[in-house]
Amino acid sequence: MVHLEPFSVELWMDKYETKAKYQLAETCCASISIEDLKSFSDDKSAEVLQPATKLTYGSIRGSDALRSNLAKLYSSRGGTPLSPESILTTPGAIAANYLYFYSLIGPGDHVICHYPTYQALYSVPASLGAEVDLWHARPEKAWIPDIEELEALIKPNTKLIVINNPNNPTGAVLKKSLLKKIIDVAAKNDIMILSDEVYRPIFHSITPVESEFPPSLLNMGYSKVTVTGSLSKAYALAGIRVGWLASRDQDVIEKVAHARHYTTISVSQLDEQVAAFALDANTVHNLLSRNIQLAKKNLALLEKFVNKHDDLCRWVRPLAGTTAFVKFHKDGDPDSPIDAVEFCKQLLEKTGVMFVPGDESFGKEFLGYVRIGYVNDTEVVEEGLQKVRQFIKKEFDDLPLSAQKST
């Protein structure tokens, strides 16, 4: 019987996000409209939607236009071209990840998951009867996990390694040399890898010309890799609910496709038309440029805030994605973390600013941590951080410490 643990971060978002005036818990780049999307295209005669299209189920595995555009994303930079047949579209990356686990993981399997990360990446395989171990990343190592610890977690029944790159909530990046080592470990032990790449390609603090810039794991020569992505985070189009799964292993594609028949049938034709337009060569570069520049500008605001309050908080500055993991503490002592849940509740009630508490949403060991989404509209981030400054000045000293001992 499938038993899913409560989805902590989504429960928090569901309970509080409608009450927020300054949404600094959002993980998407600031959302855009259809009108905005059209303005990013170099082809001003192109239409986002095709009104004459009959609203049938459409192509079961995803429209030709969308899967072709996705295939081009993974076929760039001199890599081996990817066939559109190696891609399945889904209602968001969350569905892609779930279908992958449902199709390939079960009792008797052992799964290793990069951590901290989005809870579904370890709770879903556990719910399907798999044994799950967490491969811990730690702040003192810039949220980069040790390859030796990964090797130590391998068991005879290890079937899958799960990574999230760029990472939610830390904004850390597993760079090229580490990805190569992960592949070496997997290949030596005949283990599959699932790489959740929903925050790719928002690399705001690392550039493609750097030797350690990480390619998609799909393009690193290991056949047992599957990647997932979506239009929600990096492409600012969460409202169309379009994600995908891609693999050069056609057996994986077919197994997931069989499971997908029971859940999805197809993704909305209208949503896929919007997605295909966004990923078209005439549009995608302008759209991503907007989002990367927004991330850079807003991260500078957050960095200024953290530096100004370095006696109360600390972080590892994110290299990519849309989120930062910031630890708040009392009296200049990182070993005296605040009660992050109470902090977030009071902050929302008294200022309208929404953060996500780390220990409530990502693991009990993350005492004092909050996840901050900083790629909303700049005025929202700027005004929201000003409200946080005012709250800290007036209310921070009265916040309780975490009831647990910091580690």
C-alpha cells in the first residue's frame, strides 16, 4: 500500500501563501503573461496560441513542436543529438518525477537521494516501498556533498541515485567534475541516476565559459540517466503546468509512458502551445536572459540584506536557481538558532512577508533556517526585505530560540 508522508513545504505554501503581500517564498522566476511571452519573441508575427486548433487530446506523448524544441535544448553544445522520441511531457516536473519512481522503483530497491531537497524526491520512493538513504550536503562545505559519502552509501540493491541540480533550497550547484564522479560511481555499480533539473538554466553566478560549468546530466555520456524539467521555475510559466522527462534509455521512456497512460493521457494542447512558443529559438534566449538578469539584480538585494545583518544570519551565497537558504540566530551565535516556524509566522502576520521555515519544510536538522525565493518582481523583493528589516529591528529580540539543540 502506498503511504505518502505529509508534504511539508507544500502544506506550508497552501496554508499561508494567499495571506502574503510580499511573496518571498515563491520558487519561480517572476511569472509572465501570454502578452509578456509574445513580446520576448524576435518573430513579431508569431502567435502564442493557434485558435483554429481543435481541442482534442492532442499528441499523447507531447506535441511534436514542444518535444522538438526540448530535444534541441539537450542537443546543443556539440553533444549527441537527442531525439524528440526520448521525451515525454507531463503536468509539471512533479508528475514526471512521480511517474519515474512509480514505474521503476519498488520494494527491495535502495535509493540514495541528494539532500536537502524537494521532499517528493525521497518521500515518493519511500512510499513505494524502497529503502531510502540521504546523501547529505552541509553548509560548511558550501552545500556540496562528498563523493566518498556517496560511495559509502552504496549497497548491493542500490538501484537509483537522485540529485537536484541546481539545488532547492540552497541554490548550490553540483559542478562538472563532481557530476563526472557521480556517474563513475553509478556506472561502476550499474545504478540509474535521476537528475531533477527544474532550476536549470538559471545560472546567475556561474557562466558557461567556466570549465566547471555543469552540463545537463543527460549529456555526460552515461546511458542510465534520466532528467526532469519544467516551464515553471526557470521559464516563469508555472500556470501552464508543463514539465517533461527525458532519457536516452528508451526502455525507461516506454515504462514511464505505460504508467503515464493511467494518469495523464495527454497534456493540454493549449498549455503545450504556450510551452512550445516559449522554447522556440525566437523566444527562449530572450526569456531566459530576462530571468537570469532578474535573478542577478534581486540576489544583490538579498546579499546586501544578509551582509547588513551578519550578526543575525548567515548563508552560502547561491550560484544558481531562485532560492537561498539563510540561517537566523541570536546574539551573534550560530549555535543559538531562532525558532524558524515562529519567525515565519510572526513575520507574515505583522509584515505580510512570507518565508518558508527550513526545519518545518526540509528537515528537522535545519534549525533557524528559512528558504527565501528572491526572483520575484524586484519591487516585491525590495519592499519585502525592507519590511523584514523593520521587523528585525522591532521584534527579533523577542523571538524564541529553537526548542532543539543546534547541530
